[in-house]
Amino acid sequence: MAKSYVSATINGESSEFLCETQQTLLDVLRDVVGLTGSKEGCASGDCGACSVIMDGRLVCSCLVLGVEAEGTSITTIEGIATGEKLHPVQQKFLEHAALQCGFCTPGLIVATKALLDENPNPTETEARYWLAGNLCRCTGYDKVIRAVMDAAAELRGETVG
Amino acid sequence: MNYIDSSLKVVGTRPIRPDGVDKVTGRAVFAADTRASGMLWGKMLRSPHAHARIVSIDTTKAEALKGVFGVVTAADFPDIPSEEAFVGEGPMNFRDLALNCMARTKVLYEGHALAAVAASTQAIADEALALIDVKYEILPHVIDVEAAMAPNAPILHDDMFTSGVDPKPTKPSNIAKVVTFRKGDVEAGFKDADVIVEGTYTTQPVHQAYIEPHACLATYSPDGQVQIHSSSQGHFMVRAYTAKLLGMNMSNIRVNPAEIGGGFGGKTLVYLEPIAVALSKKSGRTVKMQMTREDVFKASGPTSGAWMEVKIGAKKDGTIVAAKQVLKYQAGAFAGSPIGPGCMCGFAMYDLPNVDVVGYDVVSNRPKVAAYRAPGAPITSFAVESLMDELAIKLGIDALTLREKNAAKNGTKTHYGPTHQNIGFTAVLAAVKSHPHWKSPVKPGQGRGLATGFWFNIGGESTAQVHVNEDGSVTAATGSPDIGGSRASIGMMVAEVLGVPATSVRTIVADTASIGFTHVTGGSRVTFATGMAATQAAEKIVEDLKKRAAQTWDIPVEAVEWKDGKAYPAGSNAGAFEPLDLATLALKAARTGGPLIAEVSINAQGAGPGFGAHICDVTVDKETGHVTIERYTAVQDVGKAIHPSYVEGQIQGGAAQGIGWALNEEYIYNAKGQMENAGFLDYRVPVASDVPMIEAVLVEVPNPRHPFGARGVGEVPIVPPMAAIANAIRSATGLRMPDLPMSPPKVRAAFDAQA
Ligand code: FES
Ligand code: FES
């Protein structure tokens, strides 16, 4: 079958790729574009390990077709830091030890960024419900939620002790 | 050397882990992230039937498909004899493992692999699988443990005769073995009891549900050399199993440990690697394989489900005089449930005069079980700790007091043999007693439960290297895959010994050709055993550095002391010299004897057992049967927390897994023996909104057998939650829930029955 030509902005750079019609955005990112930071944990939209931000919306890239990326702007985990400088969400995940194996971490960080873009001052409950689509089997979420709340405070410019 | 009473500068602090930045930026390379030029995709054909004879497999059409470069079946693997294997975690037989990776004459569960293809794209591989023509003769199947033990049950293995019974049976059975543990005279004990409580309990198989599916990349070269990249809890384990299953020489196989996306015991055996190597050999190309989530549920090991009966007899004052248990653990399609530890762990928290435990290891048409965090212990403890709660209620004694009264102490002889030494169980109970959670009144409408747990922890073989680089920076290498921050803890122990900051030590996981044998990451052994090896390697480096300083100054080595990363003359008699730091000594290394390197391989003994106690408050919705965890506190003796954040993380993560086990997780089968919930939507692990903050309370009773006093910490926290929650539900509602999971329909039904 003929492949489709797709052009999209990925992490701020214009990018072009060919993909098969049935290929998911996750497969395209990982196997065609070569960005393997987004992970496949289920391929069915249930684990959030593949989370990316597409035109400002948090999506599971395993549920989006590669061809649907045409003309969109996509942020993956590789686009969260600015050059050498980690995003506060990344820094807080490190400081709070909010990861063990780290497999869920790219998805959780992307989802947290999307949360804080939309709601800079979430309650703990709001954060827990927003992140309910991102499974983490290692941490029990305690340190993840602490990292999220701390990152939110820092992004709001509050200094937390 | 022992640092337990020393003042420590690095150990006990919370530095950022060495692999952290890679993991928050998406750079960390997990097994499925590796590629190779000319790579093919390998995929497995899996049985749709729970139990069937393989009449024939015709692969000709699949082989003829354009883009297919190889097809393998059991005929491509040596038919190896039965032989016990000790490379993974828990009992394992090489022949069973081979048959589990690739069925030969029968398929024993839905999802059992029986052929594999390698093709240029995933789509072609899928197409090829559909072209493989298998003729099955469907056999009657059996799913549940008690049904599998019934006299007329369908038999899985014609050559399985129950071991551990006398006389040796003449008919095959699904009961692989019977184990018994006895102490004292249990019947006399029950005669002596004022109060006797009894109960029957069941648990369901639950999956480790690591978020990363199994994956590997394998290359077979024409000279017989094999390279494997895979995600596992032990690359030496992968090497040993792959060599055995393919009849290869171990030195021809090099396994590179990828980052591992969770294991919890489930990655201590192989499923894909030998198949990927066989496909690579056949195709002459590198082959990548990865499981789907459905494959992970259907074909990789969950832990056992069980049927259990417990009886406890006590005096009026709460002193337990007799305890008895019958455990039937489901092993999946091949022998090897964690029945041994199950029999040992249930009563290990208590000092009991008379104990009788009988356990059965039972096969049925389900995936072969694999280790899952404290294998066997959470199951047996759910039963024992639920019944302890009933005993407390019956005696009118507080749940904590009953445990204090019977708690195992140093010198308590266990019913399975060893005598407890240097244990911290009473310290854990004391910490519960003084904790604000325990002291606070139970809120109106809520219930509170308490339960305890035990795990042995293990030591074993580990290798570590410490290199002082030419500029004085330090690299530590070990053979232990890092599943939860062990690179951080190992680097910290090395830094402490060398007297340098944690950030000066870079810890890596070395491949099978680059470091000595190291047993799997499991049983909570890495910080203990590999940490011990790394500490000893660092001590060797210090001795070497002192020698070189002595040589430089031309004084005896006894006159040199090592402090804060520098060599000093020891006292004024030694002479007046400027201290020599690591960088200076490293720079001079060529002139003082060559590279500064030490390697230590040990078989570590003396892993101190761990004890925990969990307090849980719940509310139960009468209308829906939904249980909400309102507050959760997990107290545990951790020996010494090397990196407290990762110790807390282990405890919080283990408790959350226990919450899932208690409330939601189970394998659901249809009448054909097919799993109906093989995905994260229907097999529901806890999500962030299901759990509260989990307070981890670290009690530190040092383990004298470890240089810093560490004990394993990863297993204990999954042991108490199921009973803690069941006991909390009992306290909130008066309902005793003896069957897991305590899911809304079951709780609702219990309310209906109560009314
Ligand atoms: S891989 Fe997309 S949600 Fe799990
Ligand atoms: S850190 Fe392992 S799944 Fe979240």
C-alpha cells in the first residue's frame, strides 16, 4: 500500500514523514521519526505511557493515527526541556524521587505539563483525577503527586520550603 | 568493615539518582527502544485454546509469504530433559521453561506460544501468523485450583506424580507436590486452647502488571556469537536460560541489560529471548520482539491464586497455643507456585509453640506463575492476618495488643526451622503504637484495619567493580539491573567509603561479558548483596590508595589514614605531608602501580528478614459496594535506609499494589478457559485517584551482617495490605470478606447477605 506523506511540527521543528495508513502516531514517533521517549504500555489508550500534547490537547498517541498528525503541532517528552535546562516538572520529579523504573515517567511528565498549562493551581484531587489515565505501577503515586504539586507551586512563582 | 555506628555523610541522604535525568527526558533506553540495521520483527503464534493436543503445524504458507524471513516451532529447539534450574527466582525446571516458551505436543493455556515468525514489518509478521495452519485436538480444561485437585480432573501432565507423599502415587495428578511444616504438637495445643477461630479464604491470581511489556533484540552471527538486548531482572539469568534452551555455550552469548520498566518478580524468567535468537539464526538478521499487553496478561506469569484454611487456638489472655493452615496454591500450567514460602511466611511473625502447615502446588490451564514481590507471602498472610483479626474480636483484645503478645523476637524458633536473629518486629509494633494514625480516633462512618507481614529477604551472588578514573572521578559497575533506584544506593555506599560526594560516583549496570556473575534483581537482595560487594570493592580501593600514598611519601602504609577523600599522614610521627586527594593519586597511578581498580565477587549471607505493619482506614459505600481507602500508613523495619526516598518509594509502591490486589485485580475466565479481561481497562490496577497519600514509616533496626545495616525493603510492603483492608472493612461494616478481590459486586453481595 502506498504510504502517506505527513508534515507536522514536532517539538517546535517542522518535520516530514511517510507513514502507513494504519500506523499509530506512537509507532510513527518511535519507529519512523526515531523519538522513543514516548512508550507503549498497552496500545489501547489505558496506560498513558504514550502521552503527547497535540495542538494543546493531551492525547494518547497510540489512539491517534500517524496521518492525523498532518498540520498539527506535537510536543513529546523530548520537547519538554529547553536545551540543557530541565522543565520544572522534570526537576521536581527528580527531587521528589517520583520515579522508580521510569517507564511511566515520560507520559506522566507530559500529562502533568498539560495539566499545569490548563490549570496552574490544581488541588491534590484534581491532580489525581487528571493523572488517572497514567498508570504507574512502581510508586503508588505518592511522590508523583507531591512532585506535581511542588512543580505547580514553582511555576506559579511560589517558593515552597 | 562495619559502618553501622559511624557518622555517615552520604548514606541516609537523598541525592538525585544517577540515571534520573535520562528518565525524565525520555533518553533512557528500554528494551523496545533499541533497533539495528536490517532488523526484522518477530511475533509469536499463541494458542486460542486452554488445553489441546497439537496434531500438526503447517508453516509452509507463512514461509512463502513475501517479507517473511524465518518461522520456528518447537522442532527448531532441542528437546531438553527435566533439570532443576536455580538461576531465576523460585523453583524452576529447564524443561518446563522450554515448553513454556514454545509448546511441543500440547498447549496448556490460552496464549501458550507454539510458533514464531520473523518478517520485515509488523503487519507482514501478523499476516504470516494467520497463515500458519495448526490442527488442534481440544482437550477438557481446568482453571480453578480445587477443581484441578478433584479425582476426575483433566490431567495436564501425564508424567506428573505428586511428590512429598508416601507411598509414591501410581496415577498422575495435577498436584505437583505436597509440603509440610510442623512444630510441636498442634492437636495437643488446640486441646489446651480456651478459644478457637477458623476460616476459609481464597485469593485470585494477580499480575505484576509492570507497565513495560517484555521486549528484546537478538542477533545471531554466523560464527555462533549471540548479542541480546533485553529488559529483565537478571541478564545473567537471560544468558543461562537462553544457552540451555538453545543448547549453546554461555560464553557465546552476551546479554546487554536495557533499562527495565518494572518487574516485581515477573521478569526473572524468559519468554522471548531464546525465540528471538532462534529466529535470528534462521533469518540471518537481527530480530526484535515485544509482547502486547494482551500477551503480557495471557502468557507471562501472574502470581498464584489460592484456597486456604486456617485455624488458630489461644488462651483467654491472647497467648496463641496452636496454629494450623492448609494452603492450595495454583501454579499455572507448570509446577512451581511459591507454596514453600507461602507455608513459611504466614505464621513467621509470631512465636508459636505448636504449628502445622500443609501446602499443595497445583497445576491448571492458566499461564505459568512467576515471582511477584514476596512470592507466596501476601496470599498466606491475607488468610492468617484476617483470622488474627477475628481472634482479637472474639477475645475482646485490641488487634495491636494481640500481635504484641505473640510477636516473634530474637531467639524465636520458626516453624520452618531457623531461629529469628536481629529482627525488628517488636520495634515495628512499637512504632505503630506511637504513631498518630493509630492513636487517632477512627472517624465516624469509617473502619480501621491493622495487619502485619514478613519476608525473609535474600543475599546470594553479586559482583561489583569500582574504578577510579584518571581524573579521580569514580565509576562503580555491578551486574544488578536497576529496577527502582539501586544505582543510587550502590553509588552512595561507594561514595561513603571513599569519602567523596555521591555525585562523584557514576554507577552503571555492566553486561554479562563485562562483569562477574550476579544473581537476579529479586528477593530484595540488591542493596544488601550487591551493595555489600560494592562496599568491599571501595574498601579495597581505599587500601590501594593508602599504599600508593605511603609509597609517594616513603612511609609505612600503617602510617597513612584515609579521610574525606584524601590520604593523610596518621599523626605527627608519620611526617608532615600535604594530603593527597583522589585526583592527585589518580594522576600518579601509572607511576605507583597502574590503574586503580577493584572487583569483588561474593556470595552474600545474612540478609536480615523484614517485618511490616500497615494501618488502613476505609469507608464502604453500602449502595455500590465501593471501598475507599481514606488513610494509609505503612510501618517497616528497613535496617538502614541508604537512600530514604527510594526506600519510601518501595513501601508506597508495594502498598498500592496490595491495594489493587485487595480491591480490584483478578483474572476472569470464560467457560472455554479464555481470559476475558486481558487489558488495563478491565484488569484494573490502581490509578492516582484510587489511592491516598501513603505514609511510609521507616524503622531502622540495623542488620549487623551488612556494612551499613541494610535489609531488603521491596517485598515486605505488599504482604500486609490485603488483610489490613479486609480488617478495615470488617471494622466499618461488620462484614468479613474472605474472598479476594473485595470488589464492589462482592461487597454489595455481602451487604445483601448480611441484611
Ligand atoms: S500505550 Fe497508549 S495509552 Fe498505553
Ligand atoms: S516508575 Fe515504574 S511504572 Fe512508574
